[in-house]
Amino acid sequence: MQVHFCGVRGSLPAAGKEFVRYGGHTSCLALAIDGGRAPTLFLDAGTGLLRAFSLLNGAPFEGSLLLTHLHWDHVVGLPFFAVHESPDMRVDLMLPEQESGADAATTLAGLMSPPYFPIGPSQLCGHWTFSSLPSGESEIEGFTVLAREIPHKGGRTYGYRVSVGDAAIAYMPDHNPTALVPGEDGLGEYHPAALELARDADLLVHDAQLLPEELAAEARFGHAAADYAVALAERAGTRAVTLFHHRLDRTDDELDRLAARLAKHSSAVSVAAEGVVLDL
């Protein structure tokens, strides 16, 4: 499996010289079965989705797009598929089953239709399907995908475990474990869903928007401390952890310091940066 980091920031994109090395686009990963093929599975549709198109070498996308949830920073790139419109494009878009029972197309139209955007989901070019994904295991584009609900404020949110062959990645870009209990270390609960997704995975890509000292003031917006991601990986036996969903004002220099501090706990900790490609 090949993992392309196309957008790594959270809440809002970041622009300016302070954000060049790690990048300013919001959440999007592109997954390919191997390095010789174009990606066929996108995880989330932040502004990083536009960067993902450079991986297609001009060919129309044919694959699936999984959304973890529907907050703006994870869907804002979606309408701009039209920039690369092709009648040959095939996109099977899946999102978490909604607590309201609304179907996927209706739910997306609430985000993407006049007066908020000039066209709705049904007017996107190419061949689109919209469906709601239940919790559990599915086969998607040759990958095995396990979806589990995890705590995050403001609507149902999934974490995903994506595997093919012996390679597995756990993806939890928005996770608020302190919403359950403070936990033994004050960082939140290491709950069954998070442990199941991360168990023995090659890579955990996890929400690291906050520092421990920021939890008291900012955890109410639904995010985790970077230290929680590292501790979760240790408990779950994950081989490596990549810190993701960087706070919008967290500069390159600050992320360097975060990486250096947490590297003292484990050499398998890295900080997500746009353009990085990992082979699992």
C-alpha cells in the first residue's frame, strides 16, 4: 500500500511562509494498492483533495472517496472536483450513516447547493454515487475497510482501518477522547474503538491538533493532544504514528519542536507533511 499525504492541517487551511514545510491544506490522504498504480481511494475531501489530483497524471479519477465526517475542513475540497471535470470520472462517495437517517445525497446537498455553492452533488461531472456507510467491515477498491464510530463533537464521526495484504493503516483525523473520561493520564480514554482500529497496524495517522496544556481550553471543539496519539499507538502495538490535523496556527518551527519532544518517547513518531509518500 502506498500512502500519499495531500492535506494535513485542521479547522482551516494555513497560508504564509511559516507553514511551507509542513503545508497548509486540510485533511486528505490518497491510497494506492502499490507504487505502480494511481490512487483509487481518497480519505476525506479537504483542500488537500485538489493536490491529490496531481497523482493521477491527467487521467480521470476512478475510485472511492470516504469521508470521516462532514465538518467543513474535511469536505471543502469536494465541490472543486469540477475543476478537473471529466465525463469519464467515477467517484463512489461514502459517508457515515447519519443519526437523522438522512441519505447521503440529501446530507451533502445541505453543504453543497445554492446559496452556499452554485451546483449541488447531482450536478457534478462524471459518474457519481452517494451512499451511507454503516459501522463494520467493507471491501472497497480492493482494500478492506473497517469503520468504527469515535468521539468527536458535532455529528457522527468514523475512524477507519484500511488494509490490503499484510499492510494496514489506521486513520483517525478527528478524535476527542476526553469527551468520554479524562483517563489515567488526563489525555482521554483509550477506548475499544480506537484500540481496535489501531491494533498492530503499520501506521496510525491521528488527530494531534492540541498540546496537553491546551486541552482544558480547547478540547471542547473535539480534538486530541499529540501525546494521546503516541500513547494510543504504544498501547495498540502500532508500528509507527504520524501526527496529523495540525492546528491552523501551528507553525513549521512549532511542529519541529513537537516532533523533537515526542521523538524522545519513540523513534517511530513523525509529523505529517504534505507531499510525503509512505510505502507500507
